[in-house]
Amino acid sequence: MILSGHQIRERLGEGIVIDPFDERHLNPNSYNLTLHDELMVYEEVVLDMKSANRVRRIEIPADGLVLSPNQLYLGRTAERTETHDLVPMIEGRSSVGRLGLFVHVTAGFGDVGFCGFWTLEMFAVQPVRIYPGVPICQIFYHELTGEYTAYDSDKYQNNRDIQPSLLFKELNPKEDAGDQLKLNFGLERSHS
């Protein structure tokens, strides 16, 4: 079952945290999350699942930024959320989708216990101008039945920023992530 907007409001502080919360963003069965003022793009021509791929940051100015087609942009929500005893999910808003802007490629499904900002995997079908603070996606909540283990990952839990893929940590479990980052940026690996 999906929580109604009234239930989302009632459960604030008791299973749901949305910070900051704005009553105007509450919908009949979801809450609109807004776009932060920064994006991240990969600098690699070919992305490698086993490596920490280089990224660069792009500020979204107040007068907007045009996203180009065939380019993945990583963004994040301005709101930090916490979800306990519920399964959070995000979807693009229909008004945003009608501009040909996808806000997540595959990662709209959240985990019970997730705390942090939502990283958005943004992809434009055609050039589209975006703005910081625009309501970009909506979060909604499913009730959970049965016993569960809350999400607790050293990769994305309690993040404070846009999160590029950290899949390399799973694929290289014995390799130190710091060493991987040094290798990725052309620095020598230190041997101790």
C-alpha cells in the first residue's frame, strides 16, 4: 500500500524525515523533492565498472543550465530524507517527463532505512533548460510487511553530496578505495 499525502504528513518524525519540508510540495500520495544547484558529469569516454571514474562538477546558475542529449548528469535533491519502516521510491514528475527529461535511469527504488540525499541520474531526450530549486521528482512510500533488515551500506548511506557510482567497491572488495582513487587520478599506489 502507498501512503497518502495525509499519512506522509502524519508520519513526519515517525518513520519519515524530509528536511526541509514544505507543505506546498505535498501531493495526494507523494511529496515533490527539489533539485540542488549542482550537477556532476563523468569525464571518462568509457566508464569502467571496476574503477572510480573521474567526474567534474557543474553549477546550475539561477538563470538555468541547458542539458544536452546523450549525456548523463548526476544531480541530487536539495532535501535530505530518512525512511524507517517504509520503502521509499522516487519518480520523475509528469510535467518534467513531458519535457523529455528523465530524472533516474534505474535507481528510483529505495531501501527501508535509507538516510541521505537522493542522487538523480538525469538524461535529456532533447536540450532542456533546468533550474536550481525546481520540483524535479516525487518521493512516495510503500508500507512494508514482515521482518526486514534496514539498509546499512558504507557506500551511500548518510551521504552529503551527489554520489557517482561506487560499484567498484563491490567488484574490488579487497582493494582499498583510496588506492583505487589514486590509481584513477594517475597517482602512484603507496606500498606499506
